[in-house]
Amino acid sequence: MKRVPLVVLFGTALLAASPAEACRPFGSYVFVEDDKGGIWFTEGDNNAISRLMPDGDVRSFPLPTPHAEPSSIALGKKGEVWFVESDAMQIGRLGHDERIKEYPTTDGHPVLVAVDTKGEVWFTQMAGDHPAATGEHTGHEKKWISKIGRITADERMLSYPLAAGWPTSIAIDPRDVVWVTILVRGDLVDGNGRPLGKLAKVDREGRWTILQEWENSCPSNLTRTPDGGLAFSDHCRGIFARIDANAKLAEMAFPPKTTIQQMSATRDGTLWFTAAEGGRIGRIATDNRVEFVDRPPNGDEPFAILATKSGDIVYSEFYNYNINRLTSEGVFEEFLVNVDQRSGVRIAKEGEVCAVKFGARIVEKKKMDLLRSEEVKNGRFRATADGVEKMVEERCLNCHDARRLLLSRRSDWAPSIERMQDYMRIRDVPQLTDEEKKILIGYFNTYYTIAAERRVER
């Protein structure tokens, strides 16, 4: 299979004249690179772990548990792939034998995963956020807790609960020190509504050390840097910070109204980041100068980002199912991905299980963007004779913003509507009835999906 990207030379789009067919995955929350230059990521809609190979082909590994919602991913000491199955409340491992093993977590949904030099696996869990004196947690259920979990080398599952708050990011430095950023809701601090942010460490015995606390703070995005230190961001305070190898912390102001989604460090210490506002990507130089890079406008926001060993920058987007690359030569490449469920599709060579025409799908996506541009601009859903759009606004917007729903493209909305129930429960919003779920799934499947008829078998 050949890689046929949509190449954009700083604003000028050139669609490949002879679109090829290729197997492509759903975009990811996190990217990691292996020692052969392959990019690993998770496929939420297709319920798989996948690898974008250096030649542009994709290898996918379907998960044993349906609708597991794989999110974070990390490479193990020997090259095995560890990942989070958030909805399934499991940590997964893809071994060299290409078999997947799943480890059930306790007390709630895992979110982020990291691996230390001993090969032990650490993960965050964001459930309840403030324990009572009895040790019980508020949140989804009393038994669900916010914690750091650890899977030991002999496969024991250990839990290190937080005294208060959620773990918003985790990183392990070269000395195997586990760093965690924590957010405590403002109404649980002193009732003033301002969140409390913390920087902490946790050791193998589960002992917590709080290193810093800040008022009106929401730290996240702990990222390793090549000098043995770390960096993180805090958009509530408008700063990013570096922690050197001696644990000395230095903070720098960030451009106003900039929220960092993710960061990734290059070999020279430059930090690339995705920004929530304006759909931008940028870089923080080693002298802490901040620069933004213009990218092809498409109305969407970048999310996951990875600085590769070759000097390329790979990033995903919130609502478009593609993998994007800014090459070291300054060229943007877009790998449009397949969002159709792969059940019933014949397995092709080396596990690749789908084939989609790049050109046809890109044209379809552009048409859909044009059709939806006015909806997105005005925040209004597609009107129907039976007025279902009013139900969408009344029921769905309690847990989602309009733009997110208007821009989402899926092959089947049923899993998303089911997850919405979880969000409603967390926020004490009345649950959807079975009839409401049926109506909403039908509405979104009719007006807000990418059609599957362009999928072909090999």
C-alpha cells in the first residue's frame, strides 16, 4: 500500500491526483514512537490498538473487550505496548507475540498510563475527588476513588489513593521518580470556586509528597525533557514551567488565552504543544520563547502531539479522524482515517483490515464541512420535522458543548450516547430514557456520520 497524503504547503492545498487505497485508524488521544520509527496510538471508534508504520501502512490489533474506549498508551521496557481501556476499567498489554492481556483495575476508570525503567506500569484514575474521614469517596459511587495505580513486575495491582483531588497528569523521570499533578475543585477547597493545584510525588510504598500548591491553579501535561527534567502547564495561572534534573522549578508566563492540550519535547529540549484556542500548534524554544505555527485551517482543534526522532511533528485533531504530520521540511501531511467499524471486513495481509479511498473520503469530508459550517457558526443543530434537534439541545448540551457534537463524525453514535449517560450521572443530570437514546442515536446517525459505503474489501 502507498501513502498518499493531503499535502499542504503553508496554506496551499494539493490533493494527490491518483488517490490510493489504504488502511487507516481512528485518531488518538496519545501518540508514542517505538525504536523502529513506528507511531502507536489508540482507536476509540474501532476499539483497537494500532501502529502507523514508517512506510505509511497501518497495523491494527482489535481489543478483546467490546467498547473498551482505549485512550492513553505507553511503551514498556522491552517494547511491549501498554494502554488504558477507560470504559472497560482495565489496563491492557500488547506483547511481542501479538496477544493482548487485560488487567482489571479497582475502584473506577483509568485515564493515563506510564512505564518505569523496571517495566512496572503506573496509571491515573479520575473518579471521586474528595474522600470522607471514613475513607469513602464521593463521585460516581462511594467505592470509586481517585488514585495512582501500579502493576508490579509480578503482576500485582496496587492502589495509592489521593487525599483530595484528581490526578491530571503523570510522568516518570529517568531516576524512576513518579511525578503527578493534582487538581482539587474550588468548591471543595474553601467554597470560593477557585481550584487548588498541586505538584506531587508518590513512591512505591504509596507515600505522597506534596511539593508545591497554588491557588486558582489547574496544572497538567507533565512531560519529560531530554535534560532529565520535566515540564508542565497550568492554564488557570497562565504559565508553563520547567523542572530541571535537580528538581528546581522555574515558571514562565504563557501567551494570554492559550490553553495547552498536550506537549512533547524534541531532542534539543524544544517543547511542541497543541493549543485549544484557534486550532494552533506551537513550540517553546529552549530559551522559553513561544512561537505559533500556521497550519491548514479546517475549523478543528489539534489535540495529541508527538515530536518524533526524525524531527517530524505528529498530531491528531479533536473531531477529524486523521493523523497529521508536520515534516522537518515544513510540509503538512494529512492521513485521513477510517472510522467505520471493521466487523465483517475481510482481514488483509499482516492484519490490515480495511481499505478506503483517500481521495473520495477527503472530498466527502470537505462537502460535509461546507454543509455544517453554518450550523457550527450558529451553534444550531439540523432541524427536523419532528423537532428532535430541540431534544438534542435540551438533553445533550448538559454534558457536551454544541460545537463538539456538530463537528463529530462517527460511523455509529450508539457508544457515544451510552457514554453520555455516564457524564449525566456524574453531573447529577437526569438520565436518558431508552426511547430518548433510540431517537438521539437515529438523529445523529442520520445527520452526523461519515457514510460507510466507500469502504471496500481487498
